[in-house]
Amino acid sequence: MFNPSREQARQLFFDTWRKYRQREIISGIETIVLEVILLHPEYHGILDDANRYLDKDYLPEMGGTNPFLHMSMRGDQRTIVY
């Protein structure tokens, strides 16, 4: 079972997106992560800026959606666990 920390899970999204954009080889769990990322173009800008968003908190009182939690939940349907 894949059970990463918050930072590890987010880094997986950032790394997978970077590899896809740079046409690098993607394998294993990255293929599932990429499928989820491609379903969510509204988060591509966030994934382009790891320095800004890796440690960002998404608190309920701020409103909006935590993009990493949302994508992880979608991926969880395919085996990713946040």
C-alpha cells in the first residue's frame, strides 16, 4: 500500500507533472497519477509551481478545495492513498 506523507504525496504530483511536461518516462504509480492530473486542467497551474504550493495549507475556513486532496481522492479510486 502506498501511504505517503502529505509532502511525499504532493511531490509525487509535482514530479509526475514535470516528467509529463518534459516528455520523460513515466511508470508505475505515476501513470495513475497522470491520469488523474489530466482530468483536472484547473490544477495544472498549481502543479507548474511546486515552490509556491508544496507546503501551502488549504484550510476549510479559507474556502475552496484542496487540489491535492481532491486529486488523491480521485486517484484513491484507482489505488493512491493520501
